[in-house]
Amino acid sequence: MKEESFAKRLAELRIAKNVSAREMSLSIGQSVNYINSIENRKSLPSMRNFFYICEYLGITPAEFFNIGRSKLDIENDLLLLSRRLNSKQLDAFINFIKLLDCTFIIDN
């Protein structure tokens, strides 16, 4: 994995966890700009800090590098995110998914 891909993957996982770079940096015992510097490709973490990052994100190092996510992983993320929605938002989201499903059928 190239440095650019590493930075992009870290940002993707951090955003999916819904945490700021600053908050994550402090949570793993680093300076406020630590994660930001990695995501901006100014530095790379040490092996020890990489393990701390994975632990914080709740993933294994192998999962960090597994960019191709399975459909089950995506569905689980969708379920977790949907639990944050109130009833009105959830109804709107369901209607949007139904619209996408109809669009998909029409396009194919």
C-alpha cells in the first residue's frame, strides 16, 4: 500500500467511526495534529502507533489493509449508521433506498 492509499484509508476509517482527527490523535496518546499529519501524507505512524490506531478503530491490521469490503461489512455499517437516525430521518432514508431500487430496475 502506498503512502497516499494509507492516508486515504485512515481517513476513511476515522470518518466511518465519526471521530475527528484531533480527537483520535489525543485518544491514542499523540499530539493534536498527529492523525492529521498522517492523513496529509506528511508522516507515517510507527509500527507501535499503527497498532494503537487499529485498536482505536476496532479493527485488525489485516482489516486496515483490506480495502475491498464485503457486502456484509457494508450492510453492517449501514445498520450501525441507521441506528443514529430518528424516525422521520429513517423513513426518508427508506424512501430514498426504494427510489434507488426503482431507478436501478428501470436503468437495467
